[in-house]
Amino acid sequence: MESCTQCHLDLVNAHKETAHWLTSSKLTPNMAASFLKSNDNFFDLKDQTRVAFSFNNDTLYQAAFKPPNLAPFFQKPIAINIGSGSKIGNSFLSWEESSLFQLQGSYYQPMSKWINSPGYPPFFQPFRPIYPSCLECHTTFSQSENWQSTIPKNRYNKENIVFGIDCQRCYGEVVEHVKYHRKNPMDSIGRKILSYATFTQKQRIDMCALCHSGVGKNINQPAFSYKPGDDLALFLATDT
């Protein structure tokens, strides 16, 4: 999206304040520290496990232990933030080599407290795998190590993840658009790029429904294969 700033700086800056852009990011030290309060940086599960959070060496950690024993039997650094935090909250992901997992603790913004991550059982479960369909709605692109496999796996190329939802998710690939307008700076009409204004109502709804129609099931198409303007029914079976 950096190339878009050359002609659309105001639009890009405005987009960077939206929930779409903030829906995923690498966890920075400042962001990590913002989740910790002066106390109550933990929650308890029904199996007597305490899930606690601490900040050390610019890294946020999730640990699990059973009081009164304070030595954790599980501890993982948090690498990725999921969720803008503007309405509901944030969940967190951790790497195990090239495999990506969601951790059990989430931060619930309306009450400023740590909670058991939605969908997790009330007892301790170390983590659950994050498959490409999850990242399809929370990142612009995430390269799976085995993207051609019919069996989804949670292994990724860490260096080829585009966090947040950027311009290309709604306007398609911008490479040719950028090349053209760098060669023709006086042409004020957008060329070689999709125009949302030309889409039918169904195409517009499909763009949003890819991520906002509930949990769906891929139809013989890998994640990130859908492009704006495509018929979503060929890619995803939704609940609606």
C-alpha cells in the first residue's frame, strides 16, 4: 500500500485509522504494553488453571500455571495481534517454528479485561491452529507453505504476510495501475484498476460477504483466490 501514498496520501492515511487496516498486525512493544494493567493481568479457568500475561524484553507472554505453584507449565511469546480492538477486543497468535496458533487468552475491550478466547473450552487448551481461511479475513495476504494442498495446514512463510486489509483487497492488484500512472502522471483518470463504482449490487455484497457472512466453507478454491468482482458462490459456501 506504500505505493498508493504517492497519489492518494490522504486516503491511505484515513484508511490506516480504520478497523479493516487494524484487524491484524505484528505485536509491537508499545502495543503489547498497552494491554497490561496494574493488576488483574490474568483469568482463571474451571480446571483451576490461571492464564497470566506479562511483558518482558519488549515481548508479551502468555503463561499458564496452577496456584499456589507459580512456575508456569506453559509459556509462549505473543507475535501477532488479531482484531482492531475498537469494538470488541483482540486475540493473539504465536509461532511454533512455521506453524501459527491462536492462544487461549483474549483482551475484551469493553470491560478492559482478559478473557478465555471465544470458542475455547473452560479448561486449559494450549493453542489451536490458524488455517488460511482464518487469515483470509484478517490479512491482505498470507502465503501458506502448502497452498496447493487440499488439506488445510497452519504453516506459513513468515516473510510473506501482508497484515491488515489494504487497498488491493477491494481494488485488486495495483501493479499495472501504478506502473501506468508513473509513466503517465498527467492522466487523472484511474487506469488499469478495478472500480467499485462499476460493480453490480451483487458484486459489492459478495466483496463484503467474503468475511462478513459468518463462517463459510471453501469450494475447491484455496484461500486468497477470490478477487473483487468474482462470483463468491464459486469460492465459498456461506451460512446466509
